[in-house]
Amino acid sequence: MKKIIAGFVTALLTVILCLTLAGCDKSDSIKKAFEDEGYTVTVVDTNNDTAKKLLSAALTQEQIDEVGKYGIYLCTGTGVSSIVPAMYIKFSSGSALKDFLTVEKDGKEDASAYDTAKEKGYINGNCYLLPTVGKPLEIFKNA
């Protein structure tokens, strides 16, 4: 009887762990939200011309080199929405995102950039929207 209960508990914990880890990734719901609003979402790398412009406007060269190992999603629209393209970065986890935005100042870790981004709505789960305004920000926040 103990073996059956131990097996059941192990299986249950495994399922819970899998669901917990899978629930952290918001990229699919964000992608769907942009597509539902008429945007085309494509995965790009740091060599894409539009990506270069958007990344260099918001990040340091060191950060740009680092985001190359994560998923970079470019959202372009048609008509009026094409004026404001959006780009978000899918990190492997929320903690990887926080580490990315945390810098060292005076020998101490400074997470103020992360806190500000979170407060303004540029962070959704494990995804970071490069600073933008208008409709793309609202889509990202509500996804």
C-alpha cells in the first residue's frame, strides 16, 4: 500500500511541477494577442535591420549581444498599426529576465530597471517588450 501511495504522490508532484513550469511562458499568448490585432509576428535575430534599430534604441551593445541567445519577436502591422512596430524578447524564465535587467552599481545589484519596466507594463511573464507606446503596449499588457 505504501508503494502505491508513494507512486501516486510522485506522479502527482511531477504533473504539478510540469504545469507550473509550463505556465510561466507567456510568449504564445502574447503572439496570439498581436496576431488577433492584425500584426504579423516573426522570430528574428540581432542581424535583422529593424531589430538592430529597435534593439540599439533601447539596449546597450552588451545587452544586445546577450539577447541573441533568446527568442526575439518582431511584430509588424498593416495600415495605421504599421507605424509603430513592436519587439519583445522571450527569456527562458522570469528570473533570467530579471537578471538581464539587473545591473551592478557601486558593488550592489540594482534592479531598478526591472522594477520600472514591470511597473510600466513592459514585462509579462518571461517576456520583455522593448519600450514603446500606444497600441502595442496595450496588446502586450493585456495578453
